[in-house]
Amino acid sequence: MKGDQQSSRRRRRLALVGGVLVVAVILGSVHRGAGLGESTDPTSEPPFPVDEHLTYDVLYLGIRCGSLTLTSFAEVGVDDTLYHIVANARTSKFFDSIYRVRVRLESVYSVRRMSSISYHHTGKEKKRAKDELWVVDFDKREVQRNRDGEIKTIAIESAHVHDPLAYLYRMRALLSDSSRQAALAMVTSDGDVETVAEVLEKRKVKTPFGKGEALIVVPRPKDDELFDKKGSMELWVGIDDRRLLYRVVFDLPFGKLVARLDAIEERGVSDESS
């Protein structure tokens, strides 16, 4: 009986890991924090790294529970250049039997506005299909969220808002050994949230390419709660010009979840949602 209870608790915990795999790795659900709006004016410099295809192993308590790919590319138009970030997250074969995840997210970021303009989350979590599209209306100062056909209007205040993926990539570009703090407004279901991220230290790390150095970055909202579940997060960002994101580490109440860079490939948006 005791063994059955322990096994049941273990399965519930593993299912919870599967459920937060996508939320955690790509900064899914956010609470309100504090800080300043982004202070960087639009320039000719790219807003964040592009033309890369990064593959991550996702580990829970040291056990591989899934994978994540991040792909970025630019679409040059007459009046604007749009930057795309595509994330594909999936659970491993073992975790599929507990909580199957196949999710695709796409962020579209306007260089002219220095802001996200849309964010699309599609796929399946367990057996439930999901289709959620966020579109920013700058004239009305609002975001329209279409979740499975249900539309919600969300008021925003900042002129520069960032969806979760754009937030992650802008931090890579803004923070450095000489610029150790950055403030960005993130769009959430409660409106735009102003947050601050800070470089805590520079650390020697092991990477897929050998030993290197990375900046340890921690977002610090007022209530110290960036996600739906209490916990902390840190980003390991390379110090060279590529600003590679080597790791995303989540210290959550039920254990540590780590997305660890495994490989870099030639750009090409892969479809891992099947």
C-alpha cells in the first residue's frame, strides 16, 4: 500500500513536470513585477540574435524529460523588419506516457516599433489541443488574446511590450559584462508588466563547444514571483558577441528543471509538433 502511494505521488510529480515543461522553459505565465520600461531607443543594431537554431535538453532532477528548440530569423519588408522566434517543446518518450507535450510558439517582433506585435501558441498538452494568438494593437493601446475562439482585450501602457520569447532574446542582447541591468515590459494576461533583470556574476561553464564564460542573469520582479508557481529562474548567457543562451535554470518547489544547450545547427524552422 505504501509503495502504491509513493508510486502514485511520483507519477503526479512527473505529470506536473510535463505540464510545466513549456511554461517554465519559455517564460510562460507571468505575474506583475516592478521596474522601468525599456530604455533602449530603436537603432540600426539588431534587437536580438538571429539566424540560429538552438537545441536544448530539458532535465528534471538530472533526468531528461524533454527537448526544446529555438530558431530565429528576420523578414525584411519595405517599411519594417520583422524578427521571428520559433520555439518547439516536446516531452521525451518516457514522459509521453505520463504527460505528452507537443507545443509550438512563434513570436513576431517589429524593429520599427521595438516591440512584439504577435505571439502564437499552438499544439497539444496531454490530450488537449491549444491555439492561442496574441496581437498588439498600438493605436488602441491593447492586446487582443484569442484563446480557442474566445477573445479577451488586455489594456497596455508601455509603447514597447515583449512576449515571453522576445523577452528572453532581448535580455540576451541588452545585458553584458559592462551593462549589468536591463528593464523590459512584458505582456501578460493582466496587462504589461515592467520587470528588471540583473547580472549577478560571471561564471566559468561547460558548453557543447568546451569551457567558456557566461553571465548569470536573474529577473527580479517586486514580489519575487515570475511564474504561476513560486520559484526562481536564472539565465546563463555567453559573454561573446553571439550571446548564446547556454542554460535556463528553474528552481521550483517540486525540484530543479534545467534547459541545457546541446547543439547549434544551420537555421531552419523545424516542426516538432507532431
